[in-house]
Amino acid sequence: MSWIQRTALLLIIVGAVNWGLIGLFQYDLVAGLFGGGEQSAVLSRLIYTAVGISGLIAISLYFIPAAQNSDVKTDAAVEHE
């Protein structure tokens, strides 16, 4: 995975935890930390946007073959070297 994909995954996890808190406790962690009770603060909106873009980046992970996505070389990859 590239650093962009790893960063996207981290932001997706942040978004998932935030949605879990909203669903369970009606508490928006991002808005609570970065301002605004309703998603109107500029910094909060930037974070929401980054999480959304990260979701779009993560879609590309579904189209990467498993062998290419893994750091461990398969037997077929070793034979071709």
C-alpha cells in the first residue's frame, strides 16, 4: 500500500469511529474537537471533506490484485524473478 492509501485508510477509520459515536451517543467527535455543534466550522468541514475523499481513494483498493497489495511475495512472483 502506498502512503496515500494508508493515510486514506486512517481517515476512513476516523470517520467510522465518528459515525459510531454519532449513532450510539449522538456525539460528533470531529465537531466537538474542531468547533461547531452543527457541521459549520471550517476546520470540521475540511476534515469531513478529507474523510470523503479518502473513501473515494479506498474504492481503488478493491481493484488491486491481492498479490500486488501484499508485501509478501507469492511463489509465482518468486519464480519470475
